[in-house]
Amino acid sequence: MQDISAIIAGCRNWNRSSQEALYRQFFGYAMAICLRYANNKDEAIEILNDGFLKIFHHIHTYDTSRPFKSWLSKIMANTAIDHLRSKKRIVFTEDITQVYDLGMPDENAISKLTYEEILQLVQLLPLLTEPFSIYMYWKDSNIMKSQ
């Protein structure tokens, strides 16, 4: 495994072996990001390749005083969102004028669900709310365990 600063320097000079080394070194990390947004592995690979193409074209804008992984993850996430937007599968505006009466809330409703049922419900949520919902469930369950 080469030093990341040497790989980045090579990528800035359009060195193919440096580009390949960067791709191989961060493939797994970038793929994990793309899989969060994609419906299947083929779509994730398409997003991943588009993201690396953007990285190679804009590597000269990377600030070496900051972590490379965070820069890469931002590009991959934005590329995935652009991909979803181009496929018209993500909508950022919703009509919130309707109010639904859900009746009296059951305080113990979540504790009655199994892990698999909760996971299925989370997967039905819109794409961008899923990570936040998982975090809130994890946070609430840790609070309940500590009491």
C-alpha cells in the first residue's frame, strides 16, 4: 500500500498507476457509501465509477491539509444523490399541508416489534431519512437500557 500523498500527487499528474492505486485502496470504502444509495450492486458500481471519475478530474482542488476520506465520501454521496435525482427516484419537496389523525399513540408499540419488523419498516422510509431514523432508534434503545 503506497503513501496516500504520493498517490494523490501521481493522480494530479494523470498517472494511471496512481489512479489505479487510489481506486483499489478506497474501493471498499467508496462502495459502502454507494450501496447506501443504490438499489443493487450494479447501480452502486455505476455510481462508484462516476464518483471516481469526478475525483480524478477534480483532484487538483483537494486540500491536502484535510482528510482524504472525508473529501472522497462527500463526492461519492453527492454523486449518488445526483444519480438518484437524474433517475427521478428522489423527491426533495413534499406537500406537508395534510394532517393525519393517528389516534392515541401506543407508548409500547416499538417494544412489541421484532428486529426484522423494524428493519422492514425502516427500509420503507424515504432514502434520506433512513440513516437518521436508525440513529434515533439506536439512541432511544440505548437510553432505555441505561435506565
